[in-house]
Amino acid sequence: MLSFAQKDNKMVRQGNRDYSKGDYNAAETDYIKALEANPNSAKAYYNLGATRYRQENQEEAINNWTATALNATNDVDMRANSFYNIGNAYLSSNDYQKSIEAYKQTLRLNPNDEDARYNLEYARQKLSQQQQSGGNNQQQNQQQQDQDQQQDQQDQQQQNQQNQQNQQDSQDQQQRQQQMQQQEISKEEAERMLEAMKNNEKKTLEKMQTQQVKPRKGSDKDW
């Protein structure tokens, strides 16, 4: 009966063969079986991470390489390579800040890793571009908000002016109505005065006519 270590190594080697053939699903199964036999197998974690990275499962690949770094306490190169791969996974996901931290960890363990140094600078440049782009977008959003606010103020001013104009028109209309009413009242008064004058003239005329037809008394004196 194989020991746990022997079974672990056997499944890792089988996984390596399947991985080299491009059969990542089979390789994944092999490495998982190796971890079932030895949950602390740094090699199984490391190779499983590589397999899942090939399958574009970045999150699980990062988890596997993180587990590698924790378990490969006596293998500095494997730990350095694990952080390097973690940096690459974050870089491919555009998480530049985390990729930078991973590459820094790599260089702490292996200061001579020129690939990690190059990728670190590349990630820094991408982060700077991302921040500038975000700042530009934020500035554009602020400008748009300012424009919208200015337009709202202009609309409000126009509305206020329109309300004032409507109020003024209403007051003017009321004044015109009052003037018309006053004019109507004046017209009625004028008609009444004219009617009164006509009546007076009529009475005067009637009086004059009455006086003309009234017989005079004759004089007792002879001429």
C-alpha cells in the first residue's frame, strides 16, 4: 500500500504529464487527488494554480498559489515564484495595486528576479494610467454635474421670469378691467346726466309753452 507521500508524488507526476499534454481538466483532477492525499503539498497547490490559470480561473489560481507560499516554508524559490504568478494573475485582471504588492513580495524573496522587476514597473505605469483616467472621468463627471446644475439654475430663472411676467400680465389685465368698469360707470353717469338735462329742457320747454298759451288778463285801462 502506498504511503501518503508516495501517493501524493504519484498523482503530482500524473498531473504534470496531463498538464504537458494540455489536458488541464485531467491535470486538475490529478492535483486535487494529490491534495486529498497530502493537504500540505506545496507542489500540488503550485501546479493546481498553474492549471487553473490556464483555465482562466484567476481567482482560484491566486488562492492555490497563496496556499503554496504558506506551505513552502523551506522553499524560497517556490514561494518567490508563487508570488510572481499571483502578480501575473492580478495583472491580467487589471488589479494593478495587488499585482504590485505581489511583485514586491517576489523581489523581497529573490532580488535578482528581473522579470518581476520589469512587471513591477509595468504594473506601476498601468496603475498610474488607470488613476489618471479615473481622475479625468471624475473631472468630466464633475463638469457635467456643474453644467447640469447651471442649466437647472437657468431654467429656474426663466421659470421665475415667466411667473413674474404672468403675474404682471394678470395685474395689467385686472387694471384694464377696472378701468373699463370705471369707464362704464362714467358712461352710465354721463348718460344719466344727459338724460337729466333732456328732462330739464323738456320741462323748461313745456313751461314756456304753457306760459305762451295762457290767456293774459286784460287791462282795465282804455288805450
